Amino acid sequence: MKQISFTTSGTCSKAINLEIDEEGRIHNVQFVGGCPGNTFGVARLVEGRKANEVIATLKGITCGAKPTSCPDQLAHALEQALIQ
């Protein structure tokens, strides 16, 4: 299991910690900061899903006038994790 710690940019959350297994499935997503209801919800929704599927679903989501969001930052974290 690969452990990832990603520093976010442009969001209320400051970091995202997660694990990816050998099959590319996501586990134990934890947002540091951010809106608890939203970040806990996103973390539960992606649990056990394939990273590529989640990237395709979440990448590009914005938050109000911000050019990014916590889900978008999770997609960036997963992209980085897959190339490491």
C-alpha cells in the first residue's frame, strides 16, 4: 500500500493524506482542514474506487469563484500518486 501526503493549493483544506493499493484503489482519504461535511463525504465516496475513475470524475470541479476545490485537489493528489 502506497501512502501519499499531498499539500493542497487554493482550498480551505491544507493537505490530503491517502493510500493507494496495488490495484490502484483508494483507501483512507483524510483531508486536513476544509469543510468537514464535504470532505468526509468525498472521502467516503471514493473509498475503494479506482484512482483513474475518481480523477476523471473530480478533476476540474471548482468552488465558487475559486479555480479549484477539495475534490479537484484530490484528483491532483491522485494523479501525482500514480506517477510516483
